Amino acid sequence: MQEAHWTLMMKGSRYAERQPIGLEKVIRTVSAKYVKDFYRRWYRPEHMAVVAVGDFVDTKSVVDLIRSHFEDKYADLNGQVPATIPVYPVPSHDEPRFSCFGEAEAGGSAVVVSCKLPVTSFKTIADYRFSIVEGMFHNALNQRFFKISRQKDPPFFSCSSAGDNLVHPVKAYLLSASCKEKGTLQALESVLTEIARVRLHGFSDREIAVVRAFLMADIESAYLEKDQMQSTSLRDEYLQHFLRGEPVVGIEYEAQLQKTLLPQITASEVSKVAENYRTTCSCVIKTVEPRARVTPEDLKAIVSKVQSLEEAKLIPPWDEEQIPEEIVDNKPTAGHIVSQSDFPEFGATELLLSNGMRICYKCTDFLDDQVLFSGFSYGGLSEVAESDFLSCSMGSTIAGEIGVFGHRPSMLLDMLAGKRAEVGMKVGAYMRTFSGDCSPSDLETALQLVYQLFVTNVVPGREEVKLVMQMTKEAILAQERDPFTAFANRVRELNYGDSYYFKPVTVKELKKIDPKKACQYFDSCFKDPSTFTVAIVGNVDPETALPLILLYLGGIPRPTEPVMYYQRDELKGLPFTFPAGVVRQEVRKQMIEAQCSVQITFPVELKGPNVMEEVHLTGFICKLLETRIMQVLRFKHGQVYSAAVTAFLGGSKPSRVGNVRGDIAISFSCDPESSWKLVDFALDEVTALQEGGPKSEDVATILELEKRTFENGQQENSFWLDRLLRAYQSRFYTGDLSESFQLQDEWRNSVRSILTAETMQDALQRILPLPCKHQYTSVILMPQLPLLHQLLAVISALDQNQGKVALAAAGTLLFGIFLWRRLRRS
């Protein structure tokens, strides 16, 4: 499908004949001499650049190092004239091109409209100005698309406009919409109508003001963090300068330029960009459906219909809704601090507020424009009766579409214009959490959203519920078509004993969901502030932040009776069991391209008084297994690109006592023909490590990697936020945060100090089943065998007489299928 669409896009040019990935026949048969000649012709210093960015003590020594590695290598090319890089034009076309694809594995129905344009230069301030205008156009159009997707009976679930550099001489404007099954024509008409509406009536000044505010906030954030930019970001800027000629002017100049240019750009100027989306501008329209229903003629008819409406000026202006001025209508009564504890050893302060909410904040200077926060409370979906689980598990989805902050999502989008503040929430098995990210200047806005989350009662309207259920249904249908979802579902079903909590929702079960119950449950999850602990990390100024914390977090009213108040030791555990022996299964699915995914899973149960050290050891085991399995499967046998080893320890309830249950999973992709052989290679390697232990150098390597990760993490707000949360959630936390924090360091240091080849071997024997081949599951996603192969496989398992009868029956069946298909076509 992708190749056919690319060929249509590039029709008439050299690019249509040369797919970027190349041809398998060429890769397998090309001579070594040809590859070497190609390398010497094109991989020359005149065509290459080396970009080095980092904390260098002396840049001259870095330059000398680059020269020492590259100058001599290309010395024999001195005096040779380099080959000229060819330029292949892509012809334009006035008539739109159409393609309609049916793909059984498609994640849903979709429409893509592409309009090709010549790549423009990026050398002057005028060029830079136009790039801003383009960005404002895409932003303004995407705002409209989002609002349309939240209307009654929307024509699409989501739609976005963006620019993309296709090949060196050509870029494209892209419109991508996902829609319900059998809805591609409606989605295409809506998308083209909206572009025509912009051409006829333009964007309003208010719409452009909203976009301008967003862009201004982004550039201000970048300016504030100009001295804290990641080396990779700087590297990428220089890379684009070399490859595409984009100027590198520095964030100070760019911020100054944007602040000067943004107020000058008008709604009329932005609206004119819509001219580039005309279907006469080298336009290509593609539809993708699980089963092809529309034809190019259908698409042509929609294009003609919208063109006629636009020419007759029968498309009305955009209808703007009224946007409230304030997120919080009535300011709450501020709470007060009941107690305060300072922890100078890790630079944090803990507050207990009058409504019972616990706050812990840590001031950092890692990023000048970042504040991260997260709140949690014990008790989640494991406490829900199985009969109510389906409705309650949908609470976050349904409430999120209606609006959990007291305003509809489409309305809140405009209310947050120019603000860098976002808040999300999650209801899990054992916890309810909310988390967010904001600029220090927008901390008030972020805390207002948290306040609204607690005081809003979500009421499900008929139309909102209808939309959510339609979107959910389409998502489920897409998952049922997806081979990888079927694979993941089977893995969960095996590893967790077919537990209701891990089962995927089916379309049939959607009818059992009670939207009112779902929203009521969600409301109760975020109602009682006294059950929540909140950690805040970043560029926090206590003098500014504390009054806001007291007003919006301390001002959350505490219910007269506790709501969802749970003791962590009394939570209900999830019902799940891992198979007692060995299970090896295949999941066979029809695929457009044959692919194979493998997962091997071992049960884990960490026991004893030193269970937290065991948690750390589990992390080291995963890194060791990943390293060694990569060495075997990739470097020794050359059968995989990568392999991952991960641990899941979230199965057990977060009690202060008891064992920690979970699993360790090995996963990789490979050729279907060699999949079971590679499973056995991986199991052999785990067995060898259990029996003979790892090499000392392997242990030294993973210790060094962990040390480097830990050191780098200490310069990031997310690291410290996670540390604070883990200290509060530790099974050894008894109310003293300092003690819990210190224990975390002691566990890590203790494990690092004892980690040797011998202790790692002991851990492999203790934490994994011993021997590992006695208890595990292995599931492989395989391509569906053709019907004839399936029949022959069954026949080969029968005795001679049975086989003859079955073979005759199979022949009759296949002949009948052949005739039926011929009759259908005719």
C-alpha cells in the first residue's frame, strides 16, 4: 500500500521508480566491487559533515580528533573532482490523483489529502516569516478540526494538518483524518469543505490570536531554557543546516525575531495559505479502509461537490462559540498549613494542609521553564466488584470526552491559549493519580485545573456518550483486525490466568457499560483531597507558589464523610495466576507482510526481608539478560535487530508486607522460519547464566550503565519527582520521608556493592524459576498459513488411510472455494 501510494505521489519522476528501502534482489545479488565504487563516489568529504556537540573542555582538541580520523582516510581523493549530486524534478499536475486501499490490518478508516509544492528557500527573514505563517495556518486549522471532532455526529474522530518535506525538491501539505468505518467519504467532504471555508471567509482575528499566544508561549519557554538546551537539539539544528540549508541563528535572535513578527501577521495573511490546499495543486487523495468500499469515482464526486459549493459561495462562515474568561468561576477559600517538615538532605519541604492533602515540593534549577507535579491516592479498580468493573474502567474515557475540568475539551483548548499547563489523570488497579507539567508562570493555571478536577461533577450527556461509544467501538474493531493486538491479548491471557482485569473489552460488552455509573465512579476517584499526596518538582519559587497551593489545593473542599479512603495494607489484590509449567503457543493471523514477534515470560516472586534489594537486583538481571541475549541472537546468529528484557512488578497490591509478584519478559522480532529456534537459543542463554554465571566484565558493564543513568537522572526534574513518589509509596514508609529516602539509597548502594558474577548468578537462580526451562510461557505471532498448507499439515498428521480420505475431501473443498470465488467475480 505504501509503495503504491508513493509511486502515485511521485508519478513521472525518478523517485517513483526508486523506493527508499531498495530492492531485495539487488541487496542479495549486488557485487562487493559495485558497493565499494558507490561508496567511493558518493561518500566523500565534500558531501559529508561531522557535527560534535557536548561539554568539551577544548573545542580545538575535538576538531583535531575529527581531522585525525577523517583526513588520512580521504587523502587519496585529493585532486579528484567530486561527482555532482543529481537533481530529479517532480512534475506538477492540475488533476487530482486518487487511490483507494483495502487493508485487513488497518487500524481504522482514514483519509489523507496531499498537495505537493516546490521546496522554498530558508535564507532570509522573509523566508522565516513565511514559515511562521505556515505554522500558524496549520495550528489554526487543527484547532477547528479538533472542535469539529467533538461535535454531534462528527465526520471524523481526529484530523490534522501539517507540512512535510517529501524529497529534496518537493514538500507537501498533508491533511490526515481518521473516521468510522464506511465514513471515508463523509470525512473527505468535511475536510475539503473546511479548507474551502477558510478560502472563502478566512480565519477570525480571535482564532489567530489564540494561535499567536500558543507560539509566543513556546518561544518564551525556549528562550528561558536557552542555556539548558540538550546537546541533541543543538546537533539536530546543525544537521538541518547542512542537509537543508536552514539557518542557525541562536535562540536569542530567533525569540527576538518571533516576538517582532508574530504581532504583524494578520488573519488574512494566514488564511491565504489555504490556496496551497486546492485540489488543482498537485493533489493526491488516498483512502484506507479495512475493506475497500469507496472508489476513485466516489472521491472525484466529493471533490466536484465541494468545488461547486465553493464556487457558488454556499459554504457559510465558521461559527465561533463563546469562551469563558476564567477556568475557575468562583475563587475557593484558601486552606492553611497544619504542619511543615523540611528535608535539607535532599532539598524538599513537606506540608500538611488543612483539608488533609499532603504536599511535598523540591526547588531545582535544571530547567528554568519547567514544573512537574503528580498526586496519588491508594485504591483503584481492584476494589470494584467484577460486575461493575467494565463500567468503572471506562470512567476516565467517558469523563475525559465530556470534560473533567468543568469545561468541554474543545472550549478548554481556547481557554488555555498562551498557557503552558496540562494535567492528566489515571485510574489504575491500586491507585488513582493525576500529573501535570507547566511553566512556572502558569503554575496558577495548572493548579486551577487540579482544583476543577476535584470539584467537577461529570454529567454524561446523550450525544457525548454516543460519540465516546462510537470511538471506542471503532478502536476495538481496529484492535481486533490488528495481529499484534491479538498477540498481546493472548500473552496477557496466558500470563495472568484469564483474569477479568487483563481481558480486552469486546464490542459486544460495550452494551453493558453504564455511562452514568462510569462518571459517578470517576467523580468519586478525585473527590477527597485528604487521601492524596502531591509531589511538586521544578523551578518553584516558594513565595509565589505557596499562596497558590493553599488557594487551589488547600481550597479543595473535604467531604464530610471520607470518599474512597483506603489503607494500603487492606487493598484487594488482583486475581491472576501464572501457568505452573511450560506453555508454548503460536498466534497465527493473516498479514499483508509476514512478520513475527516473540515473547518469553518467566514468573517472578520476590520474597524475604530484603525484598527491596531484590527489586533492584531484578533491574540488573533484566539489563544483563538483554545484553547477553542480544549478543547471542544478533551478533552470533545474526537473526534479530534488537531484543528487550523488561520487568513488570505491578501485579501485587502495594502492601507493606507480603511478596512482590510479577514477571520478566524477553521480546524480539525475527524471521518466522527461525522463531522457535531463537526461542530455544534465548532459553539456553538464560540457563547458561543460571548454571555458569555471567562474566565479570558483563557485570562491570551493567554497573557502569546504571551509574551513568543515575548520574544523568540527577540533573532532571522527572528523576526527582519519581524519587519523591517512590519514597512515599515505599513499603517501608511509615510517615518519615527522610528515612524512606535514605533507605532507597541504602538499597541501591547495597546491591551495587555486592554485585559480582557470583551474586548475580545467585540472583538469577533465586528470582527466576530454577531451572528456567521448567516454568515459562512462550508466545509467537506467526503469519496465517495458506488454506492448502493448513490442510496438508492436518493430513500429514493422519495415518495412511485417513490421509487419503482427507486429501480427497480437501480437493473437493478447494475446488468448491475456487468456483465460489469465480461466481462472485462474475
